[in-house]
Amino acid sequence: MEPIYETIITKVKGSEQYSFEDTLIREIKLEIWLNSTKLGAVMCTPVDQKELAVGYLMSEGIIEDLADITEMTLLNDGMRVDISAKADGQRIERLDSEAVVISGCGKSMTANIDPAQIDAKMMQDDYQISASLLSEQMAAFYTQCPLYEETGCVHTAKLYIDAGHAYIAEDIAQHNTIDKVIGKALLDSADISKAFLMVSGRLSSEMVAKAVMHQIPILASRTASTCLGLQIAEKFGLTLVGFVRGKGMNLYRHPERIMV
């Protein structure tokens, strides 16, 4: 499986709008199997999958030495790694009981992404915003994040409702910023179905799925979408926007909500 994916998007530059062939990074769910038992899955780029599995298992202390590995096979077009090895059973039990593997992996409902299994409705709203509003709010966003300003070491999210209502959250994990900002809005009884969400990092499947699950019609970032993020947005009618910088942006899917 190639790690990149070619697609046609809508590109905006100022008042101009045109089709553009873009290259996205491919994102897969890599299953890690050890001694015929599935330990978990991680969202990753389909390169160096065996190395990822080995590094992860040894980082967790599940495998102590490379010499303990007797066999390793890449299956399912690179989406599954099977390893036979001497393993630390107590470490495996602790991994399962703590229910924490790594970001974008393991136990949460929106982490192991399969577009066919996402339990969400197709978005068919008539919500629209101007490209200029999105550009203005994205530019302001990066002046409204105190933890980022102090440390440079957190992700951020902003949910814009209207001119008088916006919610901002910061966390070391990007998926946590989305959960936080949505939680703030819901606790404040805000209508998030008439809103747009901005995030600081890539538009991966995990981020897109969260927006879809909450029926937020527009998700935007200063960076790019992954292939799987784009596919989820396409299926559920989410307007997905990347590279919002200055007066330009990439409308990956469902551009009809952005008025140029």
C-alpha cells in the first residue's frame, strides 16, 4: 500500500476558486497481533509497520530483547503485523487493564476508525460561512491560546458559534482539545450544529470522526488532511478545510458551505 493518496480538491486564493490535484498522506489502522492474540491497533502511515510494532512492544516492555522474536509477518496489505515472540504476560495484562496504548489507538470508540462502522448521520444542513470569516477566525485563534504561548507544547481547538460566542481548549493531545471544547459548548447550551471547529494539527481520521459524531458541519486546520480523514468527511457530508493561511485554503470535501 502506497503511503500517499492523490485526490482532486477545491482551492481558494482570495476571491478565486479552482480545482487542484493534491497529495495526501494515507492513514491506516494497523493491527498488532502477538502470539495469535490481538493486542490493539494504532492509526499510522503505512510505512515501516513491522518496525513500529517492534518499537512499541519493546517500549512497553512486552518484548525485552530482539532475540525473543521468532517470527514477524506483515499481512492484509500492510494493515496487520503478526509477531511470535517470548512475551511478558504481566505487561500485557497491565496494558489491557489501563486501557491506554498510544494516541489514536486502542480503546476509545472514535480511535479505531472504520468509516463503514461510524454510527453517525449524514449532515444535510444549510449552514454556510464566508471564506473571509474562516480566515479571520483562524488568524485570531493563534493569539488566543495562553498555554501554547507559554510552552509551545500543546494542541489547541476553537469552536466558533457566532460573533459573541466561541470556545477554546488546549491539551497535549489533539483529540482531547476537541472533547474539551465540545464539552464547554454543550455545558453552555450552545448549538454546535451551527458552528465551525478549528484545530491546530492535522485533520486525521480521529479528529474528523469526532466532528462527524457531534454533527459539527465544518472542520478546519492550518495543516493538511489525511486520506482517511477525507474519506470520512466525504461520506458524512462534513466540510473539511485545510491550509487556512492568509486568504487561502484547501476545501477538501463539501465546499458548498464556504462562500468565496
